[in-house]
Amino acid sequence: MILKGQSGQLCMNCMKGYIYGGYCPVCGAPGLLPANSGRALPQRYLLHGRYRIGRVLGEGGFGITYLARDEKEDCRVAVKEYMPRDLTGNTRRSCQVAVKGDPACYEKYLEVFLKEARIVNRYRDHPNIISVSHMFRENNTAYYVMEYLEGQDLGQALRKEKNGRMDWQRLRPVFSQTVSALCEIHKSGIVHCDVSPDNIILREGGQVKLIDFGAARSSIGGKSTMVMLKRGYAPPEQYRGTERLGPWTDVYALAVTIYQCLTGQMIPQSMDRLTNDPVKPPSQLGIRLPEDFHEEALMRGMELQMQRRYRDVITFWTELTRPGTGKRERYLVGRAGSLEGRVFPVTGIQYAGKDESCRIRFPEKTYGVGGIHFRIWSSGGRCYLVDMGCGLPTYLERRKIMPGLVYELKAGSIIRLGDNQIFEIR
């Protein structure tokens, strides 16, 4: 692919610039990158007559993810390829995948791979969940195409910090968006089963995206039929394969992730903790915590017995971030529109929109208001707002806000959405 009027080749490192004088002017990479591994598709390969393959972004035991360029839409994408290490060879002489071992087993897990794509595709409009645009079978394997996320994962961000940890003021907006994503998938019966810093992407501007649904279960209460877990973040029920999985499974992984980010320490694997549990509350490790962070809720989220854990993410998050003593409660007051004169206490996490599940519910005919239009909550005397991206824009003090980002509200803040729906924070 050659940019019109220029003579360079597309850079396989960034898939944006064109090589001149041996280097890419956009990312500075040399024109000749190291070749992709023998198991991966070669660089510059045109997949499905549309996706130009670049460098490998990640290669695990179950698949390979590539940076690619969609030549039809002229944009960068990420392409994930089904390539189970135990069932395929270490090299591929052509782009076709040669199956090693049981073909029935290979086909079974290929369907699991496509199931992951279908799961993620359900949530393509959610601002905090990665979106899938295309899935297909080719080269005796399967692929799905996702949005390419620039930024870094939370694990990479932690490794850049002194002592490998962050304070709660920086972490709170990250995890509030992660909670939003988990609530959405749990509501439709999906358990992620792989929450960890590596699967929480931090984008420029503060938006967070939850990725990698390869271990997800498609029904709450289902049992784990194969071991696909991330050691250290998985609770005991994921190891055993005989116990029910549910939101409580993701609560454990989320709590472990928060603990790691706050303390810079990774707790032992859950099966090791059953015989000797050395995990101490963050405050006993010298970590200073704000009044509106409740570490007893964090420790309960990491309980080994799932019956003792919080049963859902909303309850866990509400208890973790409930206001400290002496903090005043906030209210959302309708100033104009369908809910004029109504007063809503902002406690825990409240959803607003036309959907029946919303505590702040608009009439069906309210123009411009989505099913779940925004999320609002207060903690420690502070109030926060997130636009869910499913209706006309939300405005804060006459400024359009970006879906998925967390905005702090002050007393007197004015929120406007849809057909002249106006609210004030008090």
C-alpha cells in the first residue's frame, strides 16, 4: 500500500507513516523490522483481502494479536488470530494453520474463540469495553477484528511508578470505569474471569477500556470446564472447575487488582492462600488511604470462600467507596424537563435514562435520552458523572463531555442532556 504521491512503504511498526531514508517519520522505527515469529502471519500479508498485517502486538498460548491496517476504511485495527500453542505447530510454511493433535479438540476451542468475539461484539457501544467490528474464518483458523487502542495497560503504567504503585486519587476514576464495564457484562449474564492490570487499557484523556474476554463464561452460575485463568488474580472456584462462577468471581480479581495497584505487592495465588494466608490490609503496609476508601471492603472482596465475598460488583464498589464520617450527601435536582422538581439522593451508583433498571428514569418519549444515559455517584462528599454514550451528548456547564470519562461535579454544577433536560447538583 503506497500513499498517493509518495514512494515509501507503509511502516509495519505503527501502520501510519511511510518509510523514507530507512526510518519512519511518524514513530522513528527502522524500515526493516524483525520478522514476526514463525507461528505468526508475515508482515505485509493481506488477510481477507482487506487487512494488511503488521507487527505482532501479543502472542500467548491461545492466540496471536497483530497490529493491522484496514485498507477499506483506511484505519488501524487489531486482529486476533486463533492459534493454540498446544494444538498447532511452532512454524507455518504457508499462511494455512496445520493442526497438531486432536482435530476435534482444535475445532472445539476454535468455537470458544469465536464465542469470545461474539461476547465482546454485544457491548460494542459501551464506552469502557473494547469493540469488535468483524469476525471470520480463513487459513484453517479464525480471526476477529477489534478497535486498535493507543495507550498503555494498567500493568505498564504501574511498572513506571516508583515502588510500582499509585495513590487512590489517581486509581479511583480508572476503577470506576472498570466497574461500569463489569456491571454491563454481568447484567447480560457474562462473567469476564480474567480481570487484571494487563486487561485494563488506559487511553489518552483518561478513558478506560476493558479487554480480553477469552476466558469469559456465557452464563452466570456456570462451571469452569477448562482451566483458562491468570494466576494470582483467579479465586479458588476457577481452579476447581466444579463450582459455580459469577460476578463474585470478578469481584475477587478486581479486589486483587486494586490491592496490587495501591500497595505495589502481588498477593499469593488463591490456592496457596488456603493453607497460609499472609495478606495484610494496605494500612498495615504503611499505605495512606483517604477517608472514603474502606479497606475492610477490599479485604472482603478478596475472601477465598465465595460465599463470604460480595455477590456483585456494584455492592463491592459502593461499600469500598462509601462516604466517610462527616461528609455531606449530594442530590441531583431537576431544574427543567421531564423530571423538573424531582430530587434524587446521589448515594452509591445511580443510573439515569429510559431503561427500567434506572433509578433516575425518564419517560419513554423524552427526546435524546438513551436507555442508560449517564451514571452518577457520590463518595466522601464528592460527586462524579460518566456519560454512557447511548444518547445525545451530555453537557456539563455548557461543555460537551466525552463518553466513558469521569467528571467531578461541584455543588451548583449544571447538567444538561436531550430535549432541555436540566439538573443541578446540590
